Amino acid sequence: MHSKIRLAFEKMVGCSNIITQDLNNYNRDWMNKYVGQSQLVLTPQTSEHVSQILKYCNQNQLKVVPQSGNTGLVGGSVPINDEIVISMRKMNKIYEFDQNSAIITSESGVILQNLNDYLFEYKYQMPWDLGARGSCLLGGNISTNAGGLNVVKHGLLRNYIMGLEVVLPNGKILNLMNKNRKDNTGTDLKQLFIGSEGTLGIITKANVLCIPIPQEKKVFFLELQSFQDVIKVLQKVKKNEQVLAFEFMEGRILKKNKNRHSQNTLPFQFDDNKYYVLIEIAGQQLNVDQFSIEMMEFTQEIIINQNEKEAQFLWKLREEIAESMGKMGYVLKYDVSIPPDKFEWLVNQVYPQREGPFHVYYGHVGDGNVHINIVFESLEHLHKEEDKIELKLFGLVKSLGGSISAEHGIGQHKRKYMELQKGKDVLECLYSIKKLFDPNSIMNPNKLL
Ligand SMILES: Cc1cc2nc3c(=O)[nH]c(=O)nc-3n(C[C@H](O)[C@H](O)[C@H](O)COP(=O)(O)OP(=O)(O)OC[C@H]3O[C@@H](n4cnc5c(N)ncnc54)[C@H](O)[C@@H]3O)c2cc1C
């Protein structure tokens, strides 16, 4: 790095917030699929730091990549070339929880789990939850409009963000820190930054509406004979407002993961050709017996947790899938939105007779979001197949009126399919917005747009 640039950053943020060595963790994504070449990581501690950094980078045409927990699955949080990484980890102050409005005010670099730990004493929690909760940060969640496990009941993250502070590429600190549930004063500017994957500015603070911790919870784990049965169960439980999560898993991945656990802890022996559903219900005065009877219409094979430890174990079987796939090799990950009854059909179109490399589908069936994971033994093989699979898969998704990204975002992975997804006119509008906020294209270049 040019010594003049280093000196400028030293003046702005101090030597202790500049990292130039051992940058592997900042350059490499969670899946080991994307590797950047950054030579410089900055760790701002205040919004003013972020402002000065962006202003300088904008004036000197230096490209930057905002990074939070780096758990993103589309290569959005790592550089492609030698962009400067702006790591938000040190902006981790929680300011307050207002019990009257149920709004938490926090810097954007707080780990999701830490927000929940803080809220616990108030008997509140964050309105979204995902497997990466121990590593992902608030700002990363907001920038990806993260989905996760509770969307069935609580809806999307976007609805819970009451206010934001955002630093624009020109260094301006935009105060959008609204705390009113109702604020009908024209265009809601903060919405532009939610889900924009660090391409318009850096989110530094947020006001988030929290939800009460439910008094009771129960986890049901079902074994079903066919995918049609999964859909029948879904139709039945959709009407029940106590359903917090509805997760689907194929037998073939649960069976593969069996040896991660001692046999007597498993709810089932797991069969390659069977289908498994995890349903969590939550609320006051749960009618567990009634719910069980309703489920028995579809299967006798039902396990219900008896205590918190068992609930956690049943959830582990679902949540470990992403990690276990990663351990098998290099994984192509898709998360698409389509009508839930088309999940099996879609996978069968891509891999007739389920032949080809090891692949599974699973995910948040309750909100129409399926994850398809395909494992390759080498990165070269993965890249060779990638385009072929995507042309077919995304074409089918489009024909079903679906979305090529239900929750992970676009990043570098799906950028070239944005026109297919959005159409020319919408894309043109998005480019105009990008140009307005970031005329020099310094923010997260070659991601999303
Ligand atoms: C095991 C596992 C399970 C997961 N489960 C889910 C799931 O159920 N649902 C789901 O939606 N995702 C899931 N993910 C994906 C990922 O965790 C989410 O996308 C998460 O929201 C990313 O948060 P992060 O802090 O890691 O952000 P990062 O990965 O660091 O960044 C994500 C994007 O946001 C931008 N960004 C980060 N911070 C800021 C900021 N402060 N201002 C502006 N831009 C910023 C980055 O440039 C990047 O484009 C999972 C990932 C893993 C590893």
C-alpha cells in the first residue's frame, strides 16, 4: 500500500484500527468459494471514523467492501480484487432498550446473539433468527434483509427496522434514526439501504423493534412418506398462528449426518427416501395435544421435545446441514423462492432421477424458500458446472414467478442474473439510485448490480 494512503488512514483511525497482515479471514468467504486480494482492513470504532474513511476513499477513488460477520453466502462480503475491507466488528455498542416502545438502539457491529443476550433480561428478543446467529452482525443482517427461521410467523426483518444511521460514500452521516412505529412523512429512505448489500452506504446504527420471548415453545419432528405429505401438513398448520417455524429436510442428508450423533439421541433412523419436517409452535398456553392430533392425520411418526435440551438437539439436526455440506466438499448453494408445492418438481428438473453430484434440498418451506445444495470435489469442477446449472435452475424459477434469491442476496454470485430477475426497466432504476448515492462506484464494486 502506498505510504501516503496509510498515513492518511493512520491519522483518521489510528494504527490500532489498521490491519495489513494475516488478512485471510477477511479475504475468504464462509464457503471458501470466493477469495479476494485485499491488502488493507480498517476497523472503524465510530460513525465519524466511517465518515472520514469513506470521504477519503471517494475523493481518491479507492474501492471499499463493508464487512460484518462475513457469514454471507453469495460472496458479497469479501473483496474481488484489492478493495479496502471496512470491518464493522468494533462498532459494537448497544445503547439502550426502550421498554415502552420495545425498540433497541445499537451500533451495527453487534453480534446477533449478543443482542438477544442483552434483551433476555427484559424478556424480549430480536424478531429474526438464523443459524449464523453467533457470528453474523446486526449491520450484515440489515444489509442482506436476512430471512431465517421465524419468517413464517414474524415476517421479514425489513418490517422491524424503525431507524438507521447510514454513512454515504461522500462521508455524509445520514440520520434516519426514527423511533416511531408510525412515520408517514413521505418516501421511506431507510428502506433503500435494507437489503442493498453495502452498495449504497455503510449502516452504522439501527433502531430495531423487538418481540417478546414467547412463554412456551414446542418442537415437533415428523417423518413423512412423500413430499405431497409435507405440503399437506403445511396447508394444515399455515392457519395456526402459533406456528413459529416450518422447516423441511430430505432424508438423504439427515441419514448422511447420522454419525455425527450417538444413535440413541436420534428421533428416527432416517431413510433416504423419506421426508422430515421440523415445526416449532410458540406462544401462550400452547395446545400441544390438539396440535399432535392434527399432525397424526398425516403420520404416526412424531417426536415432540420434552425439555429445552431436546428442542435444541432437534434444531441442531436442521441447522447443521449447511455446515455438514461444506465439510463434504465445495458447495454450490441456491436459495430460491417458488411455490412450496413445486420444490420437488424443481429439483427433479435439474437432476432427473436425482442423478449427478450429491445434492439435497431443504429449508424454510413455510415461506416458500428452498435451499438447494450441490457438492463438488473441487472448485474447478464446481465452476465448470455452475453456469449450466444456473441457466436451467434460474430459468425454471423465473417461469414459476419465483425469485433467484429468497434471502441470501445477490453478491457476486448471482449478479449476472439480475436482468433475468428484474427486467431492463427495473434494473435501470436501480442503476440510477446507485449512481445518485455512489457516483464514483466505490461501494462494494461488482456486487449486486
Ligand atoms: C450457517 C449459516 C446459516 C445461515 N442461515 C441464513 C438464514 O437462515 N437466512 C438468511 O437470510 N441468511 C442466512 N445465512 C447467510 C448470512 O448469515 C446472512 O446473509 C447474514 O445476514 C449476513 O450477516 P453478516 O454479519 O455475516 O454480514 P456479511 O456476510 O459480512 O455481509 C453481508 C453483506 O452485507 C454488506 N454489509 C455488511 N455489513 C454492512 C454494513 N454495516 N453496512 C452496509 N453493508 C454491510 C456486505 O458488504 C455484504 O454485501 C446463513 C449463513 C450461515 C453461515
